Amino acid sequence: MIYLQLCALLVLPWSFSAETNNETFQAFVDMVVSNLTACDNYKLPVNNENLCSVRSSKGEEFRDFGSFDFIIVGAGSAGTLLANRLTEIKEWKVLLLEAGGKENDFSDIPGMALPLYLTDMNWGYLSTPQERACKAMKESKCVCPRGKVVGGSSTINAKMYSRGNKDDFDAWEKLGNPGWSYQDVLPYFKKTENCHIYNPDPPYRGSGGLLDVNYTAPTVFTSIFLKGKEELGYQLNDYNGKQQIGVSQVQFTIKGNKIASGGRAFIDPFMNRKNLNVTINAFVTRLIIDKEKKRVLGVEFVQDGRKYAAKAKKEVILSAGAINTPQILMISGIGPQEALSKIGVETLVDLPVGLNMEDHAAFTGLNFRTNHTLFNDSIEVLLERYLNDQRPLTAAFNADCVSFINVNDRKSSVPNIEQVLMVPPFENSQAIKVLNLKDVKPLSNPYTDMHVWLILLHPKSKGSVTLKSKDPLDFPNVDYNYYAEEEDLRTMHKGVEETLKLLETKAFKSINATYIPVIEICTEHKEGSHEFWHCMIEHLTSTMYHPVGTTRMGNSSKDAVVTPKLTVYGVERLRVVDAGVIPRIVSANTNAAVYMIAEKAADEIKGLYHRSIATGKQL
């Protein structure tokens, strides 16, 4: 029942070594160039028409897809790991449904993460118009990239592996979620990873997991940034160890020169398991619910123009992410009663689904001109370097170094700003399209300039996910609501001021680093003034696509959607396991935390049903 829809990505079988012969190498180059050309011509969809259009047919409305112990919706970071762990129990039959298709050799290249946004591997969402952010974007709409492929967002994201801060998880427990303290979750972080970095903090790192974590090769700018930060008093560290504050090379989820996504790590090596059914291009439209008992029985989905129904004997687990899981819940009648009534959906359970969304705002406007030129080479040269495990294509988004800082309290162990150094080369025209920028003329040089992106780690502003209609054809409304709270804007401005201090260091002066605007905006203000930077921040803030909290966990259904066990309040046999359950956003990229959540959920599920077997109690 696996149906693969190509949708602008070529899929060719490749197996490479550094000694690739000329003919095979040229075929590899042709494959990459063909995909890049397709990306340049790709238009993002405006709805789910290509997924949920149904052929007219006589006979039964839904085809029976069968019965499974567990149905997992979404083969992203959480869904792939869950499917792997649950099928370790040979008696359990698991169905993993993914709306997108398979990964391929193009998506395996870390440096192709940006163009993947311009493919069918990205759902293609845009936010609602923002009042205080994304003003340089068309209609003031931020992009909202979400992975629609086996591997989910772990396939198209920056591959940055950062767990967060000890205090993040202790705060989760204090919010009414027993079992989620740092002491509780650390073993699950360690269980997942296979750490290869040269300077790990051993008590905090794992070495036997399925997810590879590593540095890639440095660039000339790596040492410049590290030395500059050290001049400002920051120490080189393993930010996934005891101390997060400091500076480091980026730790990537990569294996050799290829990405280590959820699909590559947790699914591909285990496809021979007879109790695992991975069904792709399967767009789940709603839950099948016994309304009288408020018990979930299965799911409905569309694949290849036909409608199917699959039943779950034990549970349906939604792992479709912080945007798509709320959509499925609300269409199925689980959500805020007032909002559902407005779109004609009968409310089965009144819960704050889609509310309390948090996301890391990212300021992308700090561009530094240098006297160095990097990677101004042909695609053939870049790909030859890639096959020899050399930059730039071994790093997603050209990410190079990362520093976690607190701009309000230098003595604090909890950061509120993350600085990410991104080095050449940059494809300006591609970035303009990916970021939904208005027609602008870039001022940055793609081969001499380095960028420092600033990420607001603890936003006070809350966003939301709501529905346009009850029709799964429609994209959901995603409102980031950035800078609704003035404190967020002030903190980001302090982050800018702290980052500009790098220009005064010996390290940065050694390369004549100078601030150059990315595009010509905010010229009505004096450059460097308070008003100038606030204007720049409001225009050039985008998303780090770390949405969380839309189905957050807590000890009361008044302000939470799931229990600390991740079961949905008021509904039987339904669980959510993805970034949406995070009750307060972590001080880092969110992908590592999602893997941890799935590991912990898998153990909880195994323990629950093994206990039922031991006691003879039917669940």
C-alpha cells in the first residue's frame, strides 16, 4: 500500500565513496542540479488539495485498511522513534502513517536543507499577517516550514542537536508534570544518541543510541568566532553537558556526510520488521471516535485519491507536530468549544487545543562583511568536496558555531539568547524565496559575509493555531504573534548589542569584520540607533520553526490538552507525542527534546500495557 508521489524531487539510487568514478560523479552532479532547478521553479501549495482530493467511485465510502495495535500519525522525529520502540514488542502491530513521501539522496545532503523548503517535503505553510514581525516579508507573513516526508522536520531542518537547559525540564515538573524533571529526562536523551564529538561531557552524553550526533569540518570563520567569544569571556563547552552557557561548534545530527534524520535513524534499518507498516502519502483527515463512549477507534485517511479507515486496538498516537496535530484534533471535535462552533464542528471535548503556542523568533539581520572569500566554486567542486566529507555541503544552512548567552544576567546559568554563526556560501535569491521576502535587492556578499542569527529563547508572547474551516483541505491559521509583549523586543535588541561587541574583538578585527545591512530597509532611522534596531528586528524577524505548546501537558484540562502521561483529557485511547505537548519552550532548538519525549512516551506505553497483561486488566 505504499505509494510514492515525487512532487518536484528526483529519486535516484546512489552509493558513493571518495573514489567515485567520473561517470557516476557526473550523474550525481546532474541529479543535484536537476533537483535545484526543480526547487527554483517550485510553487508552494496554498492548501491540501494535492493530498485530499478523492476519486469518485462506486461502492463503499471507506476502504478497510485493517486493524493494528497502535496507529501513529506522522512519521516525523517523534513518530519514527515511537514506531521503532513500539515494534520492539514483536506481538504489537504498528501502523505508521505519513502524509509525505520518502527521503532520497538529495535530501540526504545536509547542505541542501534550504532548497528542501522549496519542495513537496515542506507543507508550505505561511503565518497569518504579523503586526510586529516579518514586515519585510510579503503581506507580513512569516514562513512556517514543516516537514512532510518520512523523517518530518528532522529531514528539512538545520540538524542542530541541542537539548536545552536543566532548568527548562525542572520547570516542566513545577508546572504540574511529575516525571519530567531534568533528572527524569536525562536518561532518555542519553538513550537516543550516539555522540561522536571530540569534547563531550561524559556523564551527560550517550554513545549507544541510534541517532548520530557529530561536528562537521570547521571553516576559517570557526576559530574566528570561537576566539571572539572567548575574548568576551565565554568558554568553549559541550552545550549538551553540565553547562549550557558558552560557545561551541554546532552539534549536528549527521552520520558521516549525510543527515541522520528520524527516518534514516529509526525506520530505514528496521523496515524488515514484520510488525511495522509504514504507509506514505497517507493524509489523515480525522479521528474515528465512538462519541457515546468518547473512545478513539482509529483514523480516516486519503491515499492515492481513495479514502481508507484503519482501526487501533490499543491507541491512536498523534505525532503530526505542533501545527498538524491540533488541526486533526479540532476537525475531530476536540478543541475550544467556541472556536469549533464557529466553523460548524460539534465539540466532543472542550480543550485548549491550538492555544498557548510558543515559538523561537529569529532575527536574521546581522550580516558581517569580511576580507575572506569562501567556497566561491562551481557546483561540481562543492559536490566533490562533499563526497570527501568537506564543507560547505556537510553543514545544514551553513551553520557553523553556536553560543548560548543571557543578555539580562551574565551570571545566570539559563540563556535567553542563542547566537548561531552561519558562514558562506549563501544563495541570496533562494533565501529571499524561502523567507517569503518582498522583492528586494540583497546587499550581502554570498562569499565574504557571515551572518549571526539571534534566537529569542524564552518568549513572553503567545501564538495560536486555529482552523479556517472544518475541511481538511484548508491549511490551518498559524499566528506566531511575535513581540506582542514588549519585553521580547527589548531582549532581542540586547542580543543585537551583545553580538555587535564581537566587532571590537581582536579576532573579528583580524578579518576586518564590518556590519553590512542584509537589505536596504529602515533607512529613515539613523543606523545603530535604538529606533533603527527596533525597526530592523520587526522587519527581519522570522521563525526558527520551533512551535510548541499547542497541545501542552499539564495537570488540568482547563489549561492543558494532555496529561503528564501524554494521554488526551476526556478521550480514551488517544495520546499526543510531539512538540505540541511541551508546556514551556526549551532554551534550545526543539528537535532533541522531541526525541526525548518520544523515548519517554515509548517506555510509558510499554509499561502500561505490560502492567495490564500482568494484572489481567483490560485497557
